[in-house]
Amino acid sequence: MTTAECYALIGADYTEVLRRMGNEDRVRRFLLKFAEEPSYGLLCRSVEAGDAKEAFRAAHSIKGVCLNLGLTALYRSAGDLCEELRGGAFTDAVPGLLRRVGEDYQKTINGIRELAQA
């Protein structure tokens, strides 16, 4: 699997990130590092602990990294969750938004793992 194929599989914007980063090796290297990024685990732990402020910070980190890597679906879902948490409290919308982030995260990680094994 090529890096471009991985991006297509996960519904991400390879063309734009390639333009910004300059070459496929750099894109691939940073994409593979995303699997080690701890913000999703922190987000889940923060929600479980009832810490909306820390959950906001984690969602904001995910959103930023995904914007830089062109991970469009996860960027959008993390951004929606981030905005919902911006007020520092959990709302009724948070569980559904968190589920969507989890689904997008899993799809992204699965694609990255497939790329890593190629």
C-alpha cells in the first residue's frame, strides 16, 4: 500500500498534505507517528473521569494534528467535539460526538497500521 492509497482508504486529503510537506517520505513518516500520538487515549480517560477541560484539550490536540496531516474525517469529528467541550462542561451531545471521533479514529488507525505493514 502506498501512502496515497492509505489516505484514500481513510478518506483523507493526501494531495494537500503532500503539497505542504513536500514529499511522500515525509508524509509517510509523520502519518506513521500519528499512531503513537497519545491524545485519543487522553480524551477517553478524561471523559471517563468527568474532566471536561482536559477532554477539550485532548480533542483540540487531535484536531490540530489531524489538520496538519490532512486527516479530514477525524479532523472534522474532533473539531465538532472540541467545540461542544469548549464551554468546559459535558453536554448531552458529547457521547454521540465522542462515538463519532472513536469511529473516525479507529478507521484512521486501521489504515495507518495497514500502511505500516506494507
